[in-house]
Amino acid sequence: MFKNKKFNLYLLIIILLPFLIMLLLHIGIALGQYFNININVHNISASDWFMFAGSYLGGVITLFGVIITIKEERKLHKHQIMENDISKEQEKISKFISQINIHSPSMCYSEFKSILRKNKLNDLPDFTLVYNHILEELKSINQLKSELFISTNIYNNYTKCNNCKISCNLPNICKEFYTTYEDTNNKIYDTLCKMQNYIYDVELNATLDNIILNYETENSINMQQGKLPTYTENQINDLKNQKKKTENEENKLNESLEEISKMALNELPKLMKLSKDYIYECKRIASQDCFNNK
């Protein structure tokens, strides 16, 4: 703003200078005629001074036009660069929103249930593939959040508004987007962690059941052969007491899965709308910053 005022002041002086010269010439001629004094320089008449002033004014007008043209071209170039940057950011934000995998918990849970159904009686289930799938999804969530923070400004753009004099709604939009995006990913992340713990407990119970069955089978064989049981009842009961109660875990997990399934109708559309509002505000601010539109 200070630079613009200074430039306008210089421009006003340059434009007014020939008029000032012409005014002084008129005053000088009038005074010369009144006091009978010749103020003209040798071989330079008053008409020459007026021609000089006219040429000067014509040059100033031309210079003024060139300066205005250059300034406008710079504004257009700056605005085009900002528009391109905003468009690239819009593509990145849309990509990150589309990569929120709200179906990953239900897919992992379906894999888990499928392994249980296919598991043969008395065999220990192998949940390695499910564990790996869960870990990949957890890693993906953290990676996407980091990339969104680094490659876009929507996570931290509102922090720059403290020194900005342009009135906008960016602080509210960015803050709401941040909150919604974090809550959405945290719910998915927490549900996957719950599932991981639940599967671990189911696997532990299956292992303990297998050990208990082997103990009881061996004791039964010993009794048929007239031998003393290898394992006492206390040992077997200790194993039974180590088993986890998974009913409550399963209920909470199902509630979380149901909540995540509704995100396609709530959180995801909200994030898309907020991203559009963010881009609109960025374009409006870019235009106002370049062209001083009120």
C-alpha cells in the first residue's frame, strides 16, 4: 500500500509538472509585459516553451501508458501463477479425500470372519494376512495425513491470516476441514486398532482352547491306561482363566464399524464441500490481492 501511494505521488508530480511550467510561462510573460522585461532566452520564444511543454506532456502520457501496461501484465502474470497453484492444490486435496478408505475396517473384518469360517476344527487359525492388511491401512492413514499437511495449505493456511488484511472465511473453513478430516481418520484408525486387539484376543483364546484340549485328551488317555493324569485340574483351570472375554470387544467393534459405514453420507460429502469452499476463497483472495477488488 505504501509503495502504491508513493508511485501515485510521483506520477501526479510528473503529470502536473508541464502544466506548472506552462502556468509559470504565462505568469512570466504577463510580468515581462507589465514591467517591460524580456524573459525569453535568446533565440527561444514563448511558443518554443509551449512546444517543449506539449512534447513533455506527450512523453509523460506515453510513459504513463507503458507503466500501466507493465503493471497490469505483472498483475495478470501473478494472478495466473496463483490460479495454477490453487488448481494443483485442489487436485491434491480431492485426491487425499478420495483416498480415505472408509471400507478398510469392514474389509479387514470380513477377512477375519472368513478365516474363522474356513478354519478346521481344532486347528489354530492363521490371521497373518489380516494383521498385515490392518498394518498397511494404519500406515496409509498416517502417510496421507503427513502428505496432506506437507503438500497443501488447507491444514495450516488459517495460521497465515493473522497478518493478512483481506477479509475472508479461510480460518473457519480450514479449521473445520482440519477437525473433520482428523476425526474421520482417527475413527478409522481407532477402529482398526480395536479390531487388531480383538483378533489378537480371539487368536489367544483359540490357542488356549487348543492347549486345554490337548491336556484333557492326554489326561483321558492316561486314565484309560490306568495312569495318573499328567495335568491337574488347577493347571487346566488356570489356562481357562487366561482366556479373554471378547463379547464386549466384539460389540464395541461392530458399533464402530456401523458408525464408519455412515461416513459416506456425512463426513466425506462435508469434506468435499469444505474443500470447494476453501478453493473458492483462495481464488477470491488471489484476485483481490492482484487486482485490489473490493
